Amino acid sequence: QQQVKQSPQSLIVQKGGISIINCAYENTAFDYFPWYQQFPGKGPALLIAIRPDVSEKKEGRFTISFNKSAKQFSLHIMDSQPGDSATYFCAASTGQAGTALIFGKGTTLSVSS
Amino acid sequence: GAGVSQSPSNKVTEKGKDVELRCDPISGHTALYWYRQRLGQGLEFLIYFQGNSAPDKSGLPSDRFSAERTGESVSTLTIQRTQQEDSAVYLCASSLAGGPGGELFFGEGSRLTVL
């Protein structure tokens, strides 16, 4: 069964600290792994994404680390800011056209100032 | 408007009533998705439309749920004989092309409360 497991469910980080959110998947056919960010009352928005041909992708303060053999990937937020406080969802999909993204259950991040 | 538009933004209904939720995707986006987000939960896939292909209905939780899309335009999600467990935010998303690697653009959702 296609599934993406995300942890932790919630996270509190001090301003300037590093936030780390982890995801694990089961389906080895998954080949696209995005992270979405959702603020209260808004729809999720794409933050950063990675494909399994690379082990790391960095965009500004956000980095995805990917471990294909362990079937795990993680989001690192460096120098976390109060404005980063949101819910973060990892997701995955296969290479088959017409397949929907499967999302994790989300991590609520609170960055204290 | 430039984004995905959903209506109504909030809907309160009585148990047993039917509800319709509407989604206007971004113009030119061929793929359209419906997800359900229960309080404190992740995004649960419901249904996916891609152009004129048969929709992927594998995520619909019961036969009380159905959705339609006319061409590459508006979609309607219908829930018949609503139950309290149907209370959730229903999110619609569209993308330029279906399949892997396509960024999903989400609307702000329709919050359904079943009393």
C-alpha cells in the first residue's frame, strides 16, 4: 500500500535553530518527493522538491536530504524564523502519468522568537 | 483570478443533507485534484481528473462521494447524505500537467461542518 509516514507530528524550535522533519516511504516506485507548506486558513504551497537521482537539494534556508536505500527523506530549515511557523507536509508520487501525490500527515512547526 | 478558487469557503449542513463543493482551477491547467483534510490530519487523496481521461476515483471513501469535471474547467464534488465524519476541509488543486513532478496549486479549501 502506498504510504508516506511523517514525523514528528509537532515541533517547537527557537528562532535561529534548525528544524528537521522526517519522512519515510514504502513504495520503491516513488520518484518525486515534494514538501508543501501550509499556513492557517490557506491551501498548501510547494516549498521544495527532489528526485531520487540526487541526495540533497538546497534552496535558501531549506534543504531536502534524500536517502534512497533507507527510503527516507527529510526537510531541514536552517536559521528558523517565526515566519516559518506553519504545517509542513511531505509527499511522494510514482513515475506513472496520472498518479496523485500521496501526502504525509503533516508536522506543525512553531518557531519561538 | 490567478489562483484556484473554491466555493463555498464555509458550509454548515445537517446530517443527511447533500452538499456540493465547487472548484475553479487555474486556466490552462489540465489536471485537477480533490483532497480532504480532517482536523490535525494530512491530505487524503479523493479523486483526480486529467484532461479527457477517465478520472482516478480510487480515493473516494464511499459511494456517497462523487465528482464531476466538464472538460478542463470547473469541478464539483458532491457528498450525499452527509455524515458527521464528513466534516473536514475539502481542498482542490490543479496543475499544468498531470503526472509526476507537476506542481500542485491549491485553493484555500471549503470547510464543511456536518451537525
